[in-house]
Amino acid sequence: MLTGLNRLNNPFLNKGTAFTKEERAKYGITGMLPSTVQTLEQQAVQAYGQYLSKPSDLEKRIFLMNIFNTNRTLFFKLMGQHLVEFMPIVYDPVVADSIEQYNEIFVEPQDAAFLSIDDPASIKDSLKNAADGRDIRLIVVTDAEGILGMGDWGVNGVDIAIGKLMVYTAAAGINPAQVLPVSIDAGTNNEELLNNPLYLGNSHARVEGDTYYDFIDQFVDAATDLFPELLLHWEDFGRGNAANILEKYQDKITTFNDDIQGTGIVVLAGVLGGLNISGEALKDQTILTFGAGTAGVGIANILLKEMVRQGTPEEEARKHFYQVDKQGLLFEDTEGLTPGQIPFARKRAEFTNSADLTNLEAVVKEIHPTIMIGTSTQPGAFSETIIKDMAAHTPRPIIMPLSNPTKLAEATAEDLINWTDGKALIGTGIPADDVQYNGVTYQIGQANNALMYPGLGLGLIASTSTRVNDEIISQASRALGGIVDVTKPGASILPPVAKITEFSQIIAETVVKSVVDQKLNREEIADVKAAVEAAKWVPEYKD
């Protein structure tokens, strides 16, 4: 039993001023706290007042992280009460500022495991040390090569894994004592970091090739050996590595990549929600993805698989997809195609003017997309000319400028509503205010991965699933897309983040049912709802 300072310094056990007089005597902390015994609710009110006093969003984040470092129960009680307000503070977009200044503001490792590619022999010990005897069910791991729209941020990117896990707990009730953020420090190609004397990671170029993949193998082996009921979530890996890693492990362990699959799952839900509003069928859509990196290819793959699942032969379904990158429309002879891009590359013989299709505007004029998705990080790329051309050829265009943070978005929701005379069905990558147009209030769906991955994760953990397959993903997307109120003028194509805890429960139950129906569960499950409830954690003090 931990006593004294050890208990006060353990964020999973510390109650601060909420320790009763009896507990203070029992644990040897009498006289180490002010005399008044507070309730958790009183602590939350006090902490929120302190939060509001901070002058900037980054200062607010640092304050919340200090609570996180000392008292997880209080942190998640507070976050649960102010979830919509706190999510952009603890995660995107403010986490971007935290990552950029990680070395300068570093105070605590926040119970993360830091794995150095220069020391593969220490992988297992590092994971074991960071877990500290806890029953780990969920790891979010990043090598930080592709952080948000920011690129390579080395060991600083661990804040992404930490923030992601916070949302898992706050939105879906995954036990914070059963999660572990992991940083794979493979070096960095970011010259700013390499030239920073305060940089806390490996100050050398990124290690690539066989050495890198051998290290990943050793990490997976160690993690699955130490934590046999593990769900492994890959986050913000570089576009080539991300796809290779997922392909290698997805049929062997319970794993998914949030950039490849998570974004795609939410976009599919948004598309299905939009089609519920327009009354159209997926098989009749022409889909353009602008930005053919990890996220863009992942989205296209998930939409393609859903189209096939709905009855369209794959060869026919592929004809509905177009990928545009910095070279323009991707063709079979485009140099430097990634393995993920190749199946979506078009034949030049399909077009009489293929040599002219070198930019987004030309491609939109040529193919008349009905769905356009932006993952390009090219601000303002969805111009008025492009959007008006698109809207002229489809009654309810589905437009999703997903790049974030705000300064990288392809378009604003307000412009899209104005340019399409209110016809556009919109999903954005960042929070967007309602748009007033011609007397109608248009609610804007945020295609935030947080709409999906907390519920998906809870469902996978609750079901003791051995895999994450396309059927589970499809069912989760349908559950989220089906929450849309199609009768309301200006209805959003996705439910609001404010109701994330409610639909995380719905998604989790849907996932458990799919896992059980497919017989992918390790342990017997007789009652889906009971299994989800049993897996949930509530921020309450216990003796």
C-alpha cells in the first residue's frame, strides 16, 4: 500500500484535499494537506475557476496538464463537465502549439513510454516501467513523422498520443489507468529541432528501412506479450510507413491506424449522413479526394469498400474515385506513386485532355464530382470558382474541407454555404459555427475523428475483439451516420461533438454486436449493453 508522498504523487490514486480524515491517518498523510476535506465536485469548481483565469489557450492547456499530472480523477471529472470547451485545448488545435514548444515547456513525461530506436534492447523494459504494473488495454503510439498538418516533430509528438488518450477516456469512459501513450523516437528530419539545444529526442536524422521496421516488429512483439488484451492505435506516422505497418499487422492483432481508418470512418459516416439528407445513393456518386496522402487514400479505401459492400462490383466502383495531389489528377504513369495511390490512379486514355488535368480546378471541370474531400493542407484550395462549378452539376454537393489546424483548411463553411446558395452538405476538419443564410440556420458537422475512435475503442475493448476488420468499421460508420436528423432544415451531416458521450455509447454497442456476430471475441459475451457498461470507467473517488 502506497503511503505519504508516494500516494500524493501518484495521479491514479491521489485525491488531494478530498482525502478524508480517516484516509489521511490510514495512508500517513495527516498534516500534509489543508484541514478542510473537499468533495470532488468542490475541487472541480475551484479548478475551473483557476482555468478561466489563464490568459491564453496554451496557458489553459498547461494548467490542465498540471491537474492531469497530479490527479486523473479530478482531471476527467472536470473534462467531462466541460468536454466541448476542453477538447480543442487538450487536443487539436492547441496541442499544435504545445508540440512546437514541447522542449521549452516540458515538466513531466505524463506516464508515456519513450522508445529510442538507438536502444532496441530496452523496448520491453521501457514499456514495463511506464506501465508500472497497470493492466494496459489501449496504447496510442506515434513516431511523429506526420503530425497533424505540421509534419515531422520528433519526440515532441508524444503530446498527440497523450491528448488522444484523454479524449478516449473523457468521451467513452476508457479507464485512464489502462492506457499508455508511446513515443517511438526514430530521430527527426526537422532541422529546427536538430538545431535546438533543448531538443529532448534523438538528435539525428530519421532512421529508415529495415532497421526502422525491425524496431517496429520488436515493439509490437513486446507490447502484445506484456499486454495480451491490447488494442494498438497507430497515430501520425509518415504516409509510407503508416500504410505498410497497418497492412502488416491488421490481420494479426487488434489494431487500427486512426489517420488511415479513423478519418475514413468518420468521413464515411458524414457521407452516409449527407446522403440520408439528399436521398441519394452512394453508388451514384463521383468522389474526388484532394490530397492523396495517408488520410486521403484511407478515406478513398473506406468509401470504396462501402460502395462494394452495398452491391457495386469493385471494378465498377473504382471508376467513381479520383485522386488529386500536387501533380494534379493521379495517372498510372505519374511518377512517385505510393502503394496506396496506385489502385486509384486513372488511365490517360479515359480523357482527351489528360495533359491539362494538372490542378484541382481543371479536374473538377472535367469530372463534375458530387463529393469532394480535402486532406491537402492547402489553405483556400476549394475556391469560389471550383465550388460554384461543382454545385452547378449536382443538387446537393457533399464538401468536406478536412485539413487542420484552421490556417490549413481548404475552405470555410460560411463560404461554402454562400457559394452554393445553401445547397452544400458540409463536414469540416475543425469546429465551425452555425451559418445563417436566407433565414436558415445551417449546422456544420465536424468530421473529427473524436466522433468515432472513442466509441470504437470502447467497443473493441469491451468485446475483447481479436481484430479490427472492414465489417466492424462499416457498422460503426452506419451507426454514426444514422444519428443525423434528416428532417431538419440546415441539418448537419454528422452529430455534434457536444453529444459525443451519447453516441460513443451507441457506437461501442454497435461494435460489440458486430464482434460477437463475427465470433471475434476472446471472452464470451451474453449481453452487449452489459459488456459496454462493465468496461466503462467513471471519475469518482474510491477508497
